[in-house]
Amino acid sequence: MSIAKVPCTIVTGFLGAGKTTLVRHVLENADGRRLAVIVNEFGDVGIDGEILKSCGIESCPEDAIVELANGCICCTVADDFVPALKSLLDRPSPPEHIVIETSGLALPKPLVKAFNWPEIASRVTVDGVIAVVDGAAVAAGRFADDPEAVARQRAEDSSLDHDNPLEEVFEDQLLCADLVILNKADLISQDERRTVAGEIAKTLPRAVKVVETENGKVPIKVLLGLGAEAESDLASRPSHHDLEGEHDHEDFDTFIVDLPVFDSPQQLVDRLVKAADAHDILRMKGFVDIAGKPMRLLVQAVGSRVQHHYDRKWPAGERLGRLVVIAEKGFDRDVIRGLIAS
């Protein structure tokens, strides 16, 4: 057992699909298995890491949750990911399974390739790539379902000189997956579920199971133990970026909004919906101070769809509301700040 490779599960998925909720569900149902988590965020405020650390689970203590916030994990493999992975493996009691949550903008294939690096190749293997999909967003037509139709449109429209990066990222995540989680299935009808599942199946390059769920509640035996050895199976995982040396995320931007104290959660929700409706905001997430409440309010928004709940007490001396906003470039930060925080 001392020379057995440590299995790693890569959880990928677009912004707001429910990756952190899924990872938290895994931690809460580890059945005594010693786990570790590497979480990557687009921006320098670790909201997702804080959500996971608030679990208080013995099998995954806070020091086994590593946050990488220096950029997209698929672009910083050498500088951030490999050293973080090695640090977990070198612990006196190394994890029995490592869960890696990528940012919503990450391409999974470069990360899978990194498992062939000499420094870690003999110590870890990719147990599986799990793509989490926001069923409600896809049902609403957020992404193009027919790549050939997109290509035809590009050819016919001289003003389009590049593919929509959101579509490419979404498709690349599906193309690399060993399991697809169709999350938030409770927000769409049965007919819509069948339609979304069918469109996903058209994108998948091989037979991959699509599992419908809500709030990321999938049995841990379904998520872990896939045995895919994905790093040895790269040829069956095509990517839009196979011929590129690297990629960037210049079409996106992220910034922080410092929040005042709000009288009620609804007061903030109304402002977030107004901002999302008026601007091309992809994602908002953060912690909010509600007057008279000892616990912090966790808020997560995908477009104008907002969810919130109290997750735990504020740490001593840290009662400051902050919100991470991710949007396509070209927006006015001051206007958005004004809509949310003024």
C-alpha cells in the first residue's frame, strides 16, 4: 500500500454550477476516509475555501484544505498546483484521496496532463474528472449546443473574429469528463432535463454517465473510485486548445465590493438582482453582515438567481462584508459598486 498511487478527483464546471456544494457534500460523507482538498478560485478572495473550511469535519481538517488564488489552476500548474500537491503528499499522514476543485474558468485537460510530470507521476493518479453542469442555466440557452452551427455563424458574420470563450470552456469541461453531474435539476422540468441531457450527450466524445441531482447530493461511491487513470487516457479527451501552448482569460475580470451592514438579506438580494439585470455579470459570491445577526450570511448568485444562508459565526475581528464579482470585460466597476453597496 505504501507505493500505491493516491487517487485524485478533479471537479470542474462552469461558474456557479455547484462545484463547492458538491465538494462539501463529499467531505460531509467521507465515512472516515482521510481527504484533502485543493481549491482554485478566479480572484484573490477565498470564498470557496472559506465555505469548505466551515464544514468542521474531522476527516478533512482546515490545514488539509489548500487554496490557490494566484490565477487559473490550468495556467499555473508549475508554480502553484504541483507544489501544493506535493506538500499534501509529503504530510506525515498523507490523504487517502485528494479532491481538486478548479475555478469556473479552468480547462481540465492541462491539469490532467500535469499528473504525468516526473515529480508526481509515480505518486498520484486521476481517479476521475467530474463535470458539474448548471442544468437551469443550460436549459435557458446560456451556451451554444451545436459547435458546427457556431462555426457556420462565424463564417457568415465578418464581425466575429473568435469563438465565444464561454462556449469553449463549457465544452472543454464536458469533453474531459468521466462523469457529468446535471445539478440544480429541481429548477427545471422533466422535459427540460431530457433536452439538456441530450445536448450534453452530443458533446461527449465517449460513453459518459450523466447523473441528475440537486444541491450536489450524489452518493460518494458514485463520485469517488471511478478508476479512470485519466492522465493515461488523454487521446480520448479532445480539447479546443490542444494545438495551443497556453490560453488566457482576458475576456473576464473579477473585483471585490466591500459591503455595508444590511438590514435584511432581501435588501441585498434586491440590489444583486438589479445589478445582474443591468450588467453582464456571470457570478457573485461572498459573506454579508446582517444587522443583529451573529452569523455571517453566505450569498451566491449566478446571473440574477441568488441563494443565501447563514453558514457560521463571524471570526473574531473579521466582521466585514465582501463580495466577489466576476463579469465579462467592458463593465463599469463603479456603477456596479454603486448598485450593490451604496
